[in-house]
Amino acid sequence: LVRAFNTMRSPRRRLINQREYNLLDLLLSATEPTDPFSDNPSRKIRVAVLRQDRGVQGAYTRLTPRTFYRELSRLGELRFIRFERVAEANDWTVELDFEAIGRY
């Protein structure tokens, strides 16, 4: 995460901004598996649950919900996270993609 945050895309633009970095850090702790020897390196979390997190609400207080979803989508485009549709709840789940470590 630190390497991706410190990577500059242009003189004024980082690969990920501070809010995106904090969001990934929050996802890292929120999706930590209960069993450290599990085959899955992380658990999934619903976007609605993530949106209600106090840290997320604090970071996006003065911003529109669209900013949260845009930054979440951007992290998906950079392949830091994966989305999966939950049809019965009309929601999405988010899961960290640890292969991003090798890419950045």
C-alpha cells in the first residue's frame, strides 16, 4: 500500500490518494480472516456495511456518496479489490485482491 501511495502518476497525482489508501487499510483489517491458516487470505464485506463504518463515514463526511463509490470503483479498476454481486440483497461484496501486491 505504501509503495502504491508513493508512486506518482504525474507531478500532482498519486497512484492512490490518501482516502483510497485509508480505505484499503480499513478493508485490510475488516476482512482479516478469523482463521490465519485459512485458504482464503481475506473475507468478503458488503458495500453497504463498509459504507456504514465509522471510519468511512468520517473520511467522506463532507463529500457526496458518489465520491465513495467512485473511489471504490477506481480501486477495483486498479485491481486492489474484487467485487461480487449479491443478488438476493441487491448489494455487492468487496474482497481484497492480494495479487495487487506483485503489480505495484
